[in-house]
Amino acid sequence: MTTVTGAQIDGINRITVATPPDLVSFLTGVSITVYAARAPTARPGPRIITSRKVQGVNRVTTASWMKGTATAAALVLLLAACGSDDGETASESPSASESASESAPETETFTNDECSSDQTSANSLRVGGILPLTGNLAFLGPPEVAGVGLAVNDINAAGGAAGADACIDMQDSGDSTDMSISTNTAGALVASKPSVVIGAASSSVSLNVVDTFAQNKIVEISPANTAVALSGYSPWYFRTAPPDTVQGAALGTLISSDGWQKVGFLVFNDTYGTGLRDTVEKTVKQNGGQCVYGCKGDGDEFPAGQTTFSAEVSAVLAAKPDAIVVLAFDESKAIIPELKSQGWDMTKTYLTDGNTADYSADFPEGTMEGAQGTIPGVDAAQEFKDRMIGWYESAEGDTLKDFAYGAESYDATILAALAAHKGGATDSKTVRDNLAAVSGASGGDECSTYADCVALIDGGGEIQYKGISGIGPFNDDNDPSSAFVGIYKFDASNKNVYTTSVEGTTGG
């Protein structure tokens, strides 16, 4: 049975939902909170790469704000009717990009602090990266690299961690089609004696390397893993992205709220794909719908890396679905044109974080218009995005176009540095032992920048880092105790445009 109660808190209308087990319940309001990174203070002697002028941006109009609020309100009413009380809840996001006028710094210098061979966890905060520089998730590489790089920039600008400089050792994870890349990278990272490893992006890749890091007592923090199988996997493994129980429930409820009852899945045979499919399917069924193709146990999954999908698309269309969920990575660039060519209505298509991206350079105009997708995380403030763009441009000489998991990568790195600073050392065990505390698991004063948090630690206080991504403190499974899922709609140019977010709370 679902119970819904209403209240007005501080002038904000809120709906509280208590529901039966197995899904995510939701709480929604109309408040907007801005998550913005403060520009770092100057630090003597940095390796300055370049200076970039960042323009102030006025992000929101009343019309667009009202549209986003209405979308969230409609979603929450259905969520209230079909959610759960297993300790998972969600609310409308404090969308950072839908804030009042925000102006980024007029000028800022950035550093690209790459590790030297003699920098280890004994004398530095050595941040290793195992992120997708190649492969079918390579579109996630730039924002994740930028998030880590910008965080190290900010750490050093504030004086480092535990009296030591921070540095970056960014290496390639590849993808699940060639696990030898991540295996070799993990070995190289272990040999370099890092304080922390940020990555991987792919859950399957993390499952390939997580034991290697754990056996060598190296803490790993993924900014993008969502597979449920990784919850509580190891005391050396953490993540700043929520498990698929949160994203899957949000997507399944979105599909149901759009009025679709018969759902088909085009899903690759990957831990991430099948796990997320299972949660979406379960949510749709509990909302009164059914799965008609690609369902759990039917064996319709295709292998990762497949390049042609005529047979799969024909099969799913023959099942006469109301909506189709595409769970894939780069394979989506072949699936979507095939769906279009076989006459499928793209407004009934749903994607997830593995393929919700900018396709303006990949498909003819209008191909994706009306399709929707989900990405865990808030839509970060434009000031933060501008700083990511500035760092990436200075360090990589290229323009950053996607921002998925950039905030989670930044927060993972900042949390590691704060853990080292709190513990007074940069070795990986010290980082691990203090991560939960600086995330706020035991309470403490809230702080939102590295410099401010360090000042509180130096004053003898306990802290709760409230980062760009908006996640809650780590729970007993080393998952974020709460996190946001953004909902996006594709426009006529095939770009994914943020509409609103819901917040989910995990168990553990």
C-alpha cells in the first residue's frame, strides 16, 4: 500500500511517499539549489598551462524553470503510486544549471600536474586514473579526465593534501571488449604506488580490476560504475555514482508516466546492461506494465561490440512494444539508425547513461528528436562546466563537449584528498580509512570547496563535503547514500537537453 502525505516546509510544497518494498520511492519539491565550485586561490609556483577568459552565463528563464518543475511534478505523482519503502527514496533535483544568473571567474589559470616517476603515495597524493581514453565508452573519457584534472588543480591551489603536492597519472581502461587493456593498466598503476585510483567508468571493467587493487591495498573510487554487483564488493572499492537500483527505478517510472505499458529491450550482454535492464523491467511491471522483448531470462542479449542490428530491431518491433529501451554503449550508433530506418517512432525510445550523449555529429537532423535518456548526477552549474572546459582546453588542447560524470570524477578526487589530509598522510590505507568520515558519514560541518573543508579539518572539526555531484555520505556498502538522476530529452539537432532530475536514496 502506498501512503502519500503533503506538507509545506519553509514555504515549499512537498510530497512525502511511503510505499511497499523493492523499488524507489520519491519526495519532490520546487526548490532549486546551486552546486558551484569556487575558483581556487593562487598558489606559489604552479605549473601554469594557460589563461582562459570565461564568460558569465545567465542560465535560466521563468518559462524553462516552470517546464522542468512541471515535468518533475508529473513524474513524482506516478512514483508515489508505485514506489517502495525499502529505504530508497527520491526527490526533484536541486538542479544546478537551472539556477539564477551565475558568473564564472573572468580569468583563471590552470595547472596540469602530471606525476613524475619519483612521485608515489609516500611523498605525494598520487592520483591514478583508469578511465576510457579508447573504446566504446571513450565519449565519457574527456569529462572524467577533466573532472580529475580540475580537482588536482584545486587541491594544489589550496596547498596540497597532508603537506604534499597532488599529481595525476591518467591511463586507459579500454572497454569490456578487450579486457587486456584494463588488466595491463591495473598492473602499471599498482607498480606506480598510487594513493588512489579513479575509475573505471565501465562496471565490467571495474569487476575485471577491482580485485587487483584490493589485493594490493589500493583504494579505487569509480565516478561512473552503477552495477549493483559492486555494492559492498570490497572495503577498498568506493563509488560516487549510485547503483542501478536508483537509475533503473527512475527510468522505469518515467516510461510508465509517459503512458507506455509494453516495453522491449535492446540490451548488450554486459553486467551494466543486464543489471539495469532487470531493474527497469521490474519497475515497469510493478507499475502495471509488461516486458515483450529482451526480458530477463529470454536470452535476447547481443554481444558487446556488435556492429549490425537488423535482426534484433526486426525482432523487437515484431513484439509490438509501446516503448523501446536501448541499453548499450557505442553500439547505439548502429542501433538508432536501424530503428529509424525500420519506421520506429523515436519519441518512444529511452536511453541511459551509457548512451545518452550528443549525437549532433553522428545522425541527420531530427533522428533522435523526442527520445529521452537518464544520466545519474545533477546537471552541474555552468560555472563548474566552464572551469572543466577551461582545464581541458589548457591541458588537452581540445574542446570539452560532454559533461557526464565530470562532477562525480571531481568529487571522487576531492574526497580522496580530504581523506588524506584528515588522516595526515597520502598512503592508500589512510585515504581509505578516512573516506567515509570526510563524506559526512558521521556528521560534521558542511563545506563545499576543498579549501574550506581543509580549513575546518585543520581547526579540528569533522566535515561533510557537499560536492558538485550532490551525492550523500558513503553508506556501509561504500555507495553514495543518496544521488540524483538527470532526465534528458533529445532536440532536433540530436543533442541531449537536461529537463529535470529526481533524487534517490540507496540502502546499505
